[in-house]
Amino acid sequence: MKRNIKNLIQKEFFYYLLTLLILALIMHIDLLSDPLARFQLMEEKQNYSHPFLYSFIIYFIIFILRKIIDFIMSLFQTKED
């Protein structure tokens, strides 16, 4: 039980980091060519938390959609004894 929870948390954390990375690359393509300039700009504007906040919002929406789809799929699966 404890191991399942740990694996679940690790899996969801991976999904969150993947969401963060994808959103960062979509919004700021210059991260691929000049990441240092992007980080210096973040430092100047003092906006460190917005990537984490926006990523969490998108991750949470995706999480809810995943759970709804899982629930719908479970309604159509036959239970085997």
C-alpha cells in the first residue's frame, strides 16, 4: 500500500514536470537557443513562481480529465470473477 502511494506520487510528479517542460518550451522557444538570457530576464522581473503556478493549473485540468476518462472506461469494462 505504501509503495503504491509512493509510485503514484512519483508518476504524478513526473507528469507535472513534463507539463512544466512542455509549457515552458511552447511559451518560450528561446529556452532552446539561449536559456541563460531567459533566466536572467526572469531574475530581472522577479517572476519565478508563474511557470510553476501555470503548469499546476494545466496539470490539474489534465488530471481531472484523466480521472473522468478512467471513470468512464471503468463503466464499460466487464468485471471478471
